[in-house]
Amino acid sequence: MTKTLKTMAATCAVSAGMALGATAASAETWDMPMAYSATNFHSAVGAEFAACVTAGTGGELAIQTHPGGSLFAGGEIKRAIQTGQVNIGERLLSGHQNENALFGFDSIPFLATSFADSEKLWEAAKGPLTEVLNAQNLHLLYAVPWPSQGLYFKKEINSVADMQGIKFRSYNSATARLAELSGMLPVQIEAAEISQAFATGVAESMISSGSTGYDRKVWESLTHFYDVQAWLPRNYVMVNLDAWNGLDASTQNVMTGCSIVAEYAGDWRSIEYTKFTLNQLAAHGMFVGPAGDKLQGELKEFGAKMTAEWLESTGAAGQALIDAYNAN
């Protein structure tokens, strides 16, 4: 089904749900923790999703978003949903690759570097990932990609040799491994803490999208952004599976419809936001451009090594996912 048809189907589902929303047993409010700032496009999409569900159920189920790690820090959100501390939330699943290597499928360096390839990879991964999440008492609603990841530094970098000893903000196993391979020092830092980390020297570099750099005004501490297009990680909105199963069919239909709309809107915003945020980094005095041939070549060698390591850790499941991606 094309995305246009998906959107039409979602609109019908939401409309039907609005007509049926009044049948829900009793009104309730779900808190929805999100790790990124309210101005980030992921948080904006989440807020619109929440409003869609609230309207679609006639207020019988109201969802209240809590961006910026204000309710739970990013690393705590997934566990909070699993254990029922909250019923819904958004999390970068690759941050939990140490639990299950499959969570890192969207952070395999240089496997899917465009939005089109990211969509293909997501289609290949959606089924296996849903099964893993169900086993962890989680129901997947929707996923939205970040723009492709580039490298931020506070000085010019022409080769891996120039990266030795730099304190590097990591957010998942892939970024920590990249730091290790390149001789940098990984420091685990959540999104909400980025600005302070760079301002105080706790971190001196990171790999992230133009969106994160723009949101956190990294030009106040950093000077260079190399658009290496390493990967496009995704944020995922999940519901506690027990809570999901406790909803009536009409409410589930509304949430599913709103999820389809949110995923479509999030994809579009991520694409549109890419050029805007990179232009903003440049407008604030940062160098924004591709990495030199030597650095790009060295990074791709790391990518090949990390891909082999990921396949080794995931075994047949990982190979099946890659085969499905390559077959599309």
C-alpha cells in the first residue's frame, strides 16, 4: 500500500473511531514520556499523535506528552513502559542493543543511508522487531527516522588519526563501537544533556543528525559537521502490551489510524527538516560539508567491520533481515 493510501486508510480509521469513541468504558489519561525537546520534530509528531487519539476517542482516552526527558530520562523510557509505570512512550531502540542485537538494525553503518533505503530496511525489520517487542510486553505503534547521521567536531578532521583521544558522545552500542575503532573516548550522554556536555567539555564530538545539532545549538561549542550519512536511526512509539490488550477495539482502531498518520507525517518532516537544519548549522558559522576521501574511506572500513560483528551477534535472524532488505 502506498503512503498516500495508508494516510487515506488512517483518516477513515480515525473518523470511524471518533464515531465509536463514546463507547469506551471510562475516560482516562495516559502520560507519554519522550526524550527529545518539545521543538524537535519527533516530539511535535508525538504531540499531534496524542491530540489525534484524544480527539478520535472523544476524550475517553487522553494522551499527554512529556518531552525533553521531563518525566523519564531517555534510557529509562522503555523500561517504564514495559513495567507499566507509564502506558505509552517514545524511545530510540538502538539505545537498547545490549538487550537484543536486533534493536541495532537501523544503526548498521552505511547499510541504509537514504530515506528510500531506510524505508526498505524498516519494512524488512518491522515483523521481526514486533515479535521481539511483544515478548517484552510491548506493542509497537509507529516509527519515524532521523535524518542521516553526520560527525560533529570542534576542529577540522581529515582522517581517523585526527580523532584520537577525543571525548565522543555515544547513545547506543554502534556509536560506542565507532568511538572505540577510531580511538575516541565514548561518553554515554542522553539527548537532553547534550548542550551542557559540550559546554563543560564532558564531550567534544558526536555522531548525530542536523536536527539534534540545531535543537541543541551546538554551534555554541562545536565548529564542524561532516555529512558522512552513516545511518538513519528511528524513534519508536510503543504501548505496554497489557494496557493495549485492555483497550476496546474502537480505541485500538483509533490509535492504529493515528499511528499511520504520525508515521507518514514524521517521514515527511524528517526529509524536509534535513536541509533546513544543515542550512541553520552553516548560518551559525559551522563548517557543513562532506568528509574528505581519506576519512570517508576509513569510516567505511569501520562500517564493514561493524556490519560483520552485528551479523555475528544476531545470527540467522540478522541475516534473514538483511536478505529481506536486499531482496526489495
